[in-house]
Amino acid sequence: MRRNPLVIDPVAEADAIVELWNRHMRDSFPLDRSLLLQQLRLDTDPRLCLGTRDEGGRLSAMMLAKRAARPGPDGTVPATGYLSWLLVDQDQRGKGTGTALLAEAARWWKNHDVSTVRLGSDHYHLFPGRPLEHGAGWDALARFAHRHGFSAEGIECDLIADLRSLEAARSPAGPKDTGHYAYVRFDPSHADAVIAFMERAFAGRWADEIAEGIAAGLRPDDLALAVDTRDGSIVGFSRIYDAASPVRGPSVYWLGLMGQKPGGLGPIGIDASRRGEGLGMGLLRYCVRELAVRGVETMVIDWTDLADFYGKIGFKVWKRYEPMKAELKNLLQSISPD
């Protein structure tokens, strides 16, 4: 029997969400309560969390929908909704439960003037797209997405390396000079300069994430900068993480699969006017050395299509995702009883 969707408070239901999630995804994407609550509490986008319960009152399906609220690079807020995640217990699949949740979310998106819905890739996301994992549940998600009008937009990857065997990790870390550039850790006294650089060079999501990270207590150790030593101007940045980072980034979401000494990187970027000078690779190598000095053994770089670039120093594809989107009008037609 199909269960009717209920609006649930994801913070209050965090334990139930984690339990349902890990019943199905522990081996591929193990979720812990601290990560879930971080994502929910840091995000400011409007959201709707839906669920169903079985006869015993246990959560048996769940969906998180969002509506973009931050301006994009052009200064306007896009008419974009997000299907952040959807999970239906095995005994509820094939009974219309997922479609009932999606229909409720679609009405909410329509009331919030959404025109396009993306699967994953939201601010404080857990997935950048549909995970390309193997198994019946993942195959069911693919069929569900295609049936409701979602189309693919390429492939994104998480990359992984064992720093114990990576040549780039063997040199000492610390400030590294390259000509008239230096790679250094973030100094909180320069927060305004960092935010101004991000807004100029990487307006939109990356700028928002750096500003929000600083406000949330980002450690100086967790932001690396490329600096022009002639005038002190910032020309590049990279977020890095280890197991003790107070703000946990996407590269270390899945700590349960990364061993005892995990770390990660992402995003990383160089000012467009300084590209072609080797700064990107230089900053990458600096960050790898920095994490190795901290004792990191397993390092992940999240959400990238530049596997060849990172492969130059030994990173390999670990997880793959398929970004997908649907026009809301088509999605509404797919769930219409007519």
C-alpha cells in the first residue's frame, strides 16, 4: 500500500533519516548525524522535507526539495529548484511512493516560481548529481529520474589518492615561493580581502561558500591561498579539509569509507588573469603536501570533470555522478493522472 507524504522536520527527524539512509547506502555513502545536521543548519535556501511512515511509525521514505535563494554570477536569483535526495524503502518501491513525494514537491516548486529542477548539486548538497553506483536501488533511481523527465548533463567525479605513495606529498609543507608568487594559509585578518577576491574572481557559488565558511568558523588551516608577493594581492584559493575541520566539506563527506586519516580538497581556483603560469598545479601540490604533513593518508578531490589534470600527480576516479535537470512543466506532466 502506498503511504501518503507527510511534511517532516529534518532536524527533529535527523536520527530517523540517518537510520533509513544507512539501511540502504551505508556501503556506498555512509551518512552520520553530524554531517546531516551541518548541511541542514548551514543552508539558508527554502526547503521542503517530505516523508512517509510504515505501520509501526518508522520512516520508510524521504525526500528533500529546495529552492535557490542566492544570486548567481549575473546577480539574479535563478528560478531553480533542487531534488537534494530521495530514498524509498525497498518494500515501498513500485507502489507510487516516490512519485507521490515528487508530486508534492513539484507543487511546492511551482508555488515558489521554479522553472527548472536539478537532481543534486544544491548548496550544502550531499550529491552533485545522480550517483552512478551499481545495484537495484540505484537502477530504480535512474529509471525514476528518466521517467519524470530528468536528462543528463555529463559526468562529474570524486577522485582519490593514497598520500603515502604519492610523490607530490613527499616534500615538506609550509609557505612555498614560486617566482613572485607564494602559497600560504589563510589569515583571518585578511577575511575581507579574501571575500572581495572571491566576489570579483568567482562570483556566485564559490564566493558564497567561502564567505559562509569563514562566518561558520573555518580554520586558517583549511583555506590555502596563492598570493602575488609584489603587492600582496590574492590570485588563487583552495579549500582543504582533514578529520578535525570544524566545517566539513564535500571531499570528506564519506569519512566512513576513507580510513582513519582522511582529508580532502575542493574547490580550487586561480584568477583568470593569472592562468597559464602553473599556479593551479603549484597550489594543488602545496595543498597535497600540507595535508600529508597533517598526517592525512587518504585524500579525496570532489565534484570535478578534470580527472586528467589531477591524474598528473596520481589521483584516480573514485565515485561518478550524472548531473541531471528537468523542466518543471515536463515534470508536472509526468506525474499528472491525465
